[in-house]
Amino acid sequence: MVTQAAMADETPGAPAAVRTTAQPAAADKGSQLVARLGTSRTAGSWIDDEGRPVVAVTDEKAAAEVRQAGARAKLVRHSMNELKAATATLRAAPRVPGTAWVLDYRNNRVIVQADSTVSAADWTRMTEVADRIGSFVHMQRTKGAFTTRLNGAQAMLSTGGRCSAGFNVTDGQRDFILTAGHCGPAGSIWFADAQGGQEIGRTVRTSFPGGDFSLVQYTSGSAGQGADIVAIGGGRGVRITGAADPVVGQRVFRSGSTTGLRDGEVTGLNATVNYPEGTVTGLIQTTVCAESGDSGGPLFSEGVALGVTSGGSGDCTTGGTTFFQPVTKALAALDVKLIVAPPQQDPGTSSGTPSKETPQSAVAPDAASPGSSAPVTGGTGSTTLLSRLLDPANVGPGLLVIAGSLIVLFAARRIRTEQERKAYQRYYSATWG
């Protein structure tokens, strides 16, 4: 589904060679230094314009250790403990839909944003809370409204709306689509066409609000050929090689079925957004644009999976802010593995091997790319349960009773799916004609 969603009918081009990097990851060096020095002596890390790691530190001794390790040090006043204590105070205050806050590592502050839906009275109350915390909490009005990006896509459709597929994942026995949690509750049935003729699968697990991720189990049970590729438009895709957490300053790429491939920069981590539907925490904040229907689509860089699209403000004409659910947290919570390309593999093949974390390239942000190119392929390569049961070669003595029971279960599931399909068709015929 991830590879077929937006471009299944387009002709793929010739694949490019897989690119590799032998250089240590700048992001890893920064995070390792933060972990070693502790959150009372540091306040985050990021990548500068030349691709070098920068670590915010609170004392000269820590700065010397950072420089000795080959990274840049920036002396700041407030530690990570202080920044996180500020966000805890903001969370404890009365919730105001249309607000968001994020840790601004580069400027050693917490930025609180309020969109156009926040009233003057609520803005005043939020400002009073910020003033009590301290001057390092910066209040900021933003244009537009913070919304989840649900309607308008063509890739995944249900009676609840339309979304984009994210990444293919597996529990070792079955394959799933990892997408946004706000796209639909557990039990939602997803189709690839407005007529409801091509069923993709159904949502089996979801987290929203709080987190923003869900699992859609493939009806066939398998993601099929090209499961390690995410589509980026023009019949092309990017081969996914692993999962990791992003770093502030990193150039990243997002693909969605409404606006295609877009790029931007990570501006903050551990962001909290108060959507009208509920509060989501631990998000990645970026300058990548997104529009309705891009929800659930993949965020990646250099072939490494980073997140799935949650929501934001603005659009791809005027720009805006977009938030992403980190992939690593979703994988851990759901106990699944990313389906990735194996190391040093031929570009013409794919694999369903569960992922191990892949380090990010130590390159300047401007030099970063989505990842190694690959053609988008179609087909799931699977047959239906009913056809397998009715195949005489697979039915032997002692299996007929089991087969009959499974057929009854299949028929019951089919009836429910047909009910969902009819409801789906009624919904879209009334909505879009």
C-alpha cells in the first residue's frame, strides 16, 4: 500500500544505485554527548549549517568536553531539566485548543504558539502562565489553525475520511501500514478507491490523542513486493533502510498523497500540540509544508524513517509548520518492526526483513537527500483465504472440518465488510457526488 497508494498506475523508471556513508553520524555524536553529560548540564543538540553537531551546555567544563569530542559547544543559561519543567507547567495549566509548545534548543527557550482560533482571553491566560515560569518562555502568535491533516487524499479512504499511508511494518507474521492515529478508530476499513471496490485493510490498533499513530492490517496479510519503498511521485520511490530519531537542524523530506514530496528542516523536538480533538505530545516540529490528506504520510531523510505526518498549520502555497509522530516511539509502543531493504542489496529486489536502527548520514543539511532511488511496483503477491481453502491440493484428510469452520468465519467477516463498504459508498456519494 505504501508503494502503490499514490502512483500505482505510473510507469517506473530505472533504479539508481544504493548510496552508503562511512562517516560517523553527526546526530549520533551530539546525542551521545548529551547522554554522557546529563540533562542538568546540557540543553539539547542540533546540526549547524555545515553539518557539524552543536551541544548546548551550562558550564565551561562541559563545553571543554564537547570540544574535545569534536563537536561545537554553546554556553546557555537554562538546562534541559529547566526547559522540561517549563513544559510540565504548561501541560498542568487549563488546556487551550489551538496552542502548541516546543523546546527551542538553538535559542535555549520554550516557544508557545497560539493559532488564529485562540481568543484574546485565552491568550492572556497563557501569557500569565508563561510569565510565571520565566523569561525563557517565548509567546508567539501564528497564522492559520493547528489541525490534523485528514481530508483530501486519494490513497487511503474510509467512512471517517481520507489519509496517506506511512511505512510498512511487520510483527514477524503479518504486515501492516503504520499511519496516523487520528485517521480513524480501531475497526475502520480502508479502501484504495472511492467506489469501495479495492479493500486495503482495517485499523487494528490506534493511539490518539496522547500519541498519533495506528496500525492498518493488510487484508491479504502481506505488504507484498516493494514493501521497503515509499512513493515520492513520478513513478519513483525511496528505499527505506532503517529508523531513527531526527535532530534539530536536519533536512527532512515528507511524502503525501495530496502534495507529493516536500522538504524542510527540523526546528524542534518533544513538541506538544493541542488539537481540537485532543492533545498530542512528543512530536517532531518542522518547516515542511503539508495539506489535508497528507496525514499519516512518511517523514524520512537519507532513506531513514523518522516520522508520520500528524498535523500543523498553513499550506504548501504560503508555507507553515507541520508536526510528526516519531517512528521509533510508535514502533516501540506497537511492538512491530519496520520493513526495510537489506544491507548491500541489489536495487532491483526488496525484502521484508525487520529493521535495525540505521545511523543518519553526517552531511550538511543542504546536501541531504531523501535516500536511494527505486521504482514503485504494484501487486501484493497474495491470494484470498477462500481460494486457498478450496484448492484441492491443499485440502487433505482431517482438514475439511477446519476448512469448513474457516469458511464460515470468512463469510461472517465478508458480511461485515460489505456492510462497511455500503456505508462507505453512501458516505462518499453524499459528500462528493
